[in-house]
Amino acid sequence: MLYSTLTPAEKRRLFRARLRETDEVLRLPGAFNPLSARLIERKGFEGVYVSGAVVAADLGLPDIGLTTLTEVAQRAGQIARMTDLPTLVDADTGFGEPMNAARTVQTLEDVGVAGLHVEDQVNPKRCGHLDGKQVVDLDTAVKRVRAAVEGRRDPDFLVMARTDVRAVEGLDVAVDRVRALVDAGADAVFPEALTGLAEFEAVAAAVDVPVLANMTEFGKGQLHTVDQLRDAGVRIVIWPVSLLRLAMGEASRGLDEIAETGTQARLLDRMQHRADLYDLIDYEGYSAFDGGVFDFTVER
């Protein structure tokens, strides 16, 4: 009932322990709102991801650095408190330069997420699977990561470094850059827009920290299975926009049906039933709590 049964510190500790003590691949679908985060947990996944592209799209904006730290932190906190799973957040470029990255870490610590990633694109950034993106020089990228690491107060808060340099300067430069970002203190790395399993293998072989794979649709990379990525050395997989795309696709088809026929009658078997929604929200738990508080007598 209400929010997570675990404190943010405990979720962070368990997340780091799972990465450190097991070889399993942690699966983090992207949540577009708190209710979808609860569904992710109900379906047995190991974590929740909050995509910057999804936060922007939810606000009706393109993913070109228009969202603010306040907007991302608010949505990330709403999502994180709704589930016992760890929540990993896309923090773009840290919303500025190195000192901004440190402030971003502390702000996201305060809202209860388990970790974030900061990237090496020029600020303001753009979607990692679009052409024309630019990356900062290595020195600036290293300073962002170092500032983020220095800014955290909870040592279990995961600071991940994302690099977009593969699509700009090639795989060899990307491998060199992830090594430098790990040397700067990154707890994990996110090489964006790799083109195949062999490239994931090359990155995983170059560093001794967890590697994240982004299995986004309609991007530059191929879609691989969790098993394939595990064999390539990947430890974390995200599907950042999948749930939003599924929801919006079905919403579009549903609105077409209503516009054409004047009724939603033929859509009922494609909807989440009210009983299932109430179960996911835990109406029964709220009712029991309310009854326990108000349905009592005072002994005299």
C-alpha cells in the first residue's frame, strides 16, 4: 500500500550487491509513469529505468535537452517511490557542466533513485540514435563523471557513464573513452548506439565494471535477446521507450475505433480490466488500512 516498503538506501544497497555478487543480467524496462513501474515489478523484472526521452515525450517535447533537472527529478521520484525495485535515471549531460552534474546527483539521491547515468554529448544534447549529435572532448567528459562521483553522499548510489562517441568517432575511440571514464570513477558504463554483439563484447572486455545495453526500437543498433547480451558480457539491459510506444500505439488505434464507430465496445478485450487495475493499485490494502484506522472503539 502507498509506496515502497524499502528505503532508498536499502534499494541502492541491494542493487549494488546484485551487480557485484551475481552474474545475472538485470532487466530494466522503462517506466513512463508510477503505475507502469508497479507493473514492471509485478511482472518480475529486476529494476526500473526512467528515460529522458520518455520524460520529454510525456511533456510533448522532443529529446533535445529541453527538460530540466526539476522535471526529471520530480517524475523519477514519483516512479521510484512506487516500487521496491531500484530505479536508474537518464540524467542527460548532468544538466550543465561538472558542478551541475554534482548537483544533479544530490538532487536525484534526495528523490530516492538508485543511480543515474551522465553522458558525454555537447550540452544541450539530442537523442542518441539521431544523426548530427556531437560529443565533448575527453577531458570534459572525464570531469563530468568525476564531479558526479564526488557529488554523491551515499556510496551505494550508482554513477554510470554514458558515451555517445561510437557513432561520431568509431568503436576504438569508444573503447578508449569508456576506460577513461571508469578510471574517473564510473561504477558502470553505457556505450550508446553500438551496432552489434561483437561491439558489446569489445567494450565488456575493456573494463571491469558492468556494461549496459540499450535495446531501443527504431534506432541504430540491432535488437538482441537478453541471453545474447549476457553472452556478450552485458550486465544491465534497458528497453527505455517500449512501454510508452506500446501504450501510445494502442491509444491511437483505440481513438481511431471510437472516432469511426462512436463506441469503445469492440475495444474492451484489449483494455486492462478495472479489476486488474484495482489489484495493481491495491485498493484492498487501502480499504483494510482505512477500516483499521476508523472502525474502532475506545475502551472506557
